[in-house]
Amino acid sequence: MPTTVGERLDRLAPVRRVMRGIDRRTVVRTGIVAAVAYAAWLAIGAFGRPYNFFDMKIYHGAVVWWASGHELYEFVAPDTTLGFTYPPFAGLAMLPMAHLPVMMAGLVNAAVSIAALAVVLAALLRPIVDRLGWPLWYTVAIATPLAVAIEPARETLGYGQVNLLLFGLVIADLVALRWRSRRGTHGTEGDGPLLRFVYSGAWAGVGIGLATAVKLTPALFIFYLMITRQWRVAMTAIGTTVAVTIGSFGIVGAESRAYFGSVLWQTERVGAADMTPNQSLAGLLARLYDSIETPGLLWLAFSVLVLALGLSRAADAHRDGDELTAFTLVGLTANVISPISWTHHLVWVIPAIIVLVDHAIRRHDASRGPTPRATPGGSGEAATVPALRPPIWYPALTGVRHAVAAVGLYLLFLVSPIWPYEHQLPEVSHYQDGLFGALMENSLALALIVLVATLPWRPGAEPAFHTDRMARAAMLYARR
């Protein structure tokens, strides 16, 4: 018997050696990541809707129809009145999936979209985790399933949409602005010309241009770049959009003429304005008026007001050195003023939550006293400058207001209370469940408008083109 026990202990020796080489903290963190991912999966099942790649089936059917020699915009999905509504460049980009089964195409799109979301979160969170000393992999591993669980991401993945990919293209330009502000300091002398070009950020604007060529709403970012006098980036975005569009005319001229000549103006191909998943200002007004159509003049007047508010606040955030909040305000503004903003379009609430969380952390840290610190290399921040004077009587509560706002915003888009009160005219009035039901049906749209009006920015947090000025501000603050 002792011999048997000894043999078993000897067999366990290699296992013990392996376990000694594993950091216990890493094991705990891996377990937490797995628990968060499982909780996110349960939340999608509890609050999400039945997903069967509905939109992907339309895209897949359209490109298969097109590849077989038919006209792209003549396709109508079986048992629906829906067809392909994107520009021809998007059709060309989706054409390779005609060689895949539709379910495989949906799974590939979901996998690539989740990977793109993880990369975006790494880019957005790195300046924060570098400042706080948190491990990037652990933070991103937790943030990714949390982001996937909320309404815009889970709808994008479940319906086979492209919003996370377009989101990634726009954020790529934000990263390029960071690198450009440091004039390519990521590169080394051993890097080749291609890597030096990438790290220089000279390509900033290409992502926005490509996103605009696929879907027109990202064009608002070009307008933002122009009003903030980021001329080179704006011209790069415009040039990319024009080049891609002209190239599409050269490759598929018939489809390009059909799209820009007629399909673009056929708004009925998208859906009725009052449909519950349309959480734009136009959808909000249509439902408030209990009408299938949006009151045009009222929508135009409020849209101009929201546009002016959103872009002016984005420009202020840019001038104060917070490019992430500026981009977020532009994206949220585009969601609000677009005639149709389905819930899977609302991906800009993800960086809005990040901004609120970081603002809460900054305010809480600032309550301990002014301690500006230079940011480690590669973080994208020149310096931390406490810009707000917190109340000195209750320092422990400083930042709680923004933390509560971040948690409330996350829970709103996690639960997504619009669906229990979904109604469709003319069968059922949008006031069928009273004022509370109408409020719930419009809750996401109202949250977007509130964010455009109140989302705070963090001076010096994303100092694209502001490195020297923000460093001087930190020095001045330190001398006080």
C-alpha cells in the first residue's frame, strides 16, 4: 500500500511543477473572465431576442443572386419585402461569402466582429489601464463579453450585421490620430517603410472613408474633422470615399447607377419610421405622434438643434484634448439624427460607458489631491490633468455620480426595456400600455439624446495634436 501511494505521488510531481510555474493570480483572473463570459451568455439568453442571422440571410441571398448573374438590387428575400440596401462597394466586400453556406457566413461574421470589438476595446482601454496599472489582457477579456451582452452588440452579432466592423474602422482612425500626435514614436529604426508608415498615423482618415463608402452615416465624422480643422485627415477620408465609390462605378457600373439613381432614395426599403427598433429622433417623434411617418418639419428642426449641440460639444472636447469623447459624441449624434437607427446601430454607447467610468475614476483620484503624472509610453496620453475641483468634504463620494450613470447606462442597454412594449401601427397604438409603456418603448432614444447633451469629457485624456499644450498644462498645475 505505501508503495502504491508513493507511485501516485511520483506521478503527480510533474503536475506540481507545472502548477508552481503558474501564477495563482492568473488562475483567479482566468476564472473570473470565464465567469463573466458565462454571465454574459446567460444575459443574452435572458434579455436578447431569438437570433437566426436574419439580416445575414438577406445579404447572403443577395450576393448569391448577384453572383449567379442577376441584378443586385432586384433581389427580394423570400417571405419578406426586403432586399440589399447598402452601396455597391459593400456588395463587393460581401461577395466572397457567396461561396459559404449562410450559417457559416453568419458565424464567420460573428467571430470577426467579436475580434474587432476586442481590438477596439484594447485601443480604448489601454490609456486608462496604463495609467491605473491594470493588466490590459485581463481588462479587455472582461470588457469584451460585457460589451457583447448589451443590445447593440448582441443584435449586430445575432442578425449578422456589420456595425462592429464599421465601428472598428472609425476607431482605427482615432488610433492613427494618437500615433500621429506622437509622430510615429512607436516605430524603431529597424522597422521597414510599411511599419514606419503605419506607426506614423499618416493614414488617419482611411477608416472613416471606408466606413462612409459602406454606410453613409459615418460621413458625419468627416464634417466633424472639418469643423475642428483637421484638414488632412478630412481630405484623406473624403478621398478614400470618393476613390472607393468611383472604383465601384468602374467595376460594377450598372449596380452603382441603380443605387445612386434610385435605391438610395427608396426609404421604404428600410422600414417604417415608427417601428420600435428604430431608436432615432425620427422614430421617437413618430411614436410620440402615434404615426407611421415622422412629422417632417419638427424632426428637421430638432435634428438641426441636436446636430449643432453634438458637434459643438465634440469640438470642445477636441480642443480640451479628449478625442475619444469627441468621436463618441459624433457617433451618438449620428445615431440621433439619422432617419433610421436600429438598435444594432447604437454601438457608440460602448465608448460612452468607458468615458463615464474613466471620468468617475479620475474625479475620485483627483479628490485625493492634485497629483499629475506622466503617462507611460504607448498609452496615448501626455499627462493626467485634474480639470475639475472636487468637493473636499466628501472625497469618498467624488465620482459616484458618473459611476452610477455608467452602470445605469449599461443596465439600460443590457435589459433593453423597449421590447416588452413593442407595438406596430396601424394594428396597435404606441400608447397601448400608457405613458410608462411609451417611455419604455422610447427609452434608448431618450438615453442617446441625454448623452449627446451631457456626456462629460476628460481634459487631456486623448491629446491628439495637443501633446505639447497638455504637457505644459500639467507642469503649470504641478506648480500650484
